[in-house]
Amino acid sequence: MNRLFGNKRGGSTPELDDKIFDSSEASLNSTIKDLSLKLHNIEQQVTINTKQYKQNPKNTYMKKKLLNLLKQKQTISNQLMQYENSLMNVQQQKLNNMNVKTNLSIVANMQQQVKQMKQFNKTNNKLLNVDSIYDLKDELDDMMQQTDEINEILNMGNDQGIDEDDLNDELVFLMQENENSELALGAGSGSYLENLGILDDNQQEPDFLQEDEGDFKETNIVAE
């Protein structure tokens, strides 16, 4: 009874051993190999005796021998089929045993993981509290919003008095000045850009240059 249902007093967990299936599988393979060899020899004898019997159909001894060989062939074929079926069953049981061991290993790992997670959650209960995480996120959002408002206040008035059109005109002028840096300045009475050869008679200077030229003329008049 203890061999079938285990010994409760021992307290040890029964293990699934593959050695039983391995020994059975090896024994069946050996028997199948022997039967296959015997069947092959009998089939050769049947072939030879069949040719001889065809040459002399009235030979009763040859007929009896051939029938006996066919009987042996059928017997060995049946035995071979039975052993092959037994081998398939053993291999299937071995595969089932491996699947059970794999499932037991997976379940054991899951239990260990759950145990570790419980211990971790118990240790970090305050840190992993959902309400605390929501509160922490709200607090961070408030701090980010407050920081954005402070930056907006500090940057107020920094861009007053700056005309975007003037900046664009100055940028265009600087680009053209860089391209024509090798041109000599003329002595004519034209504007600054006309002297550089950048503007012709039909083009106008940017507003900020016209304002600068007016200021320059007024300064010369005062000096005189």
C-alpha cells in the first residue's frame, strides 16, 4: 500500500522519476530490434522458398515449409506491432511525466514569486499606497504649474520695445552685407546700401537704416 499511495509518516514529497520510463523504453527498443531482424530473415526465406515452390508446385514439403515460414512471419509481425504500441505508450507516459514536472516547476515558481511580492508589499506598504501616489502626483503637478507661473512673471517686460519687423530687416541687411563684403565703399551722395552696390535707384533701404541716416545728418548739422 505504501508503494502505491506513499508513506505519510515519511513526510517527503514524492518525485516523478524518468528512470522507470527510460529502462522500459530501452528494453522495448531492444526487443523491437531483435524482432525486426527476425522478421527480415523470415521474409528473405519466404522469398527464396516462394521461387522454389513456383518451379515445383507439386512439392508438398516445399509448400509446408513455405506455409510454416508465413505463419512465423505473421506471428513475429503481430509481436512486433504489440511491442511498438507498448513503446508508444511508454513514450507518451514519459512525455506526460515531463509535462507534469514542468507544470509543478511553474507552479512552484509562481508561489515563490507571490510570496516575494507579498513580502515586498508588506515592507513598502506606505510607499506603494495608491492614494499616496495620487497625492504625490497632484503635488508634483502643482509645483510644475507654480514654476511655470514664476517663469512667466520673471520674463514679463523683457521683450518690450522690440519690433519684429526691424529685426527681420536687420537680418536681411546683415545677410546682404556678408555677401558683398568685398565691394569698396563709393564716395557718391547715395545712401549707404547704394554705395555698397546692394540697392539700386528703385529699391529702398530698411526703416532702421533710414532712421539712422537721419540721425547722422542732424548730428553733422549741429556740429557745423
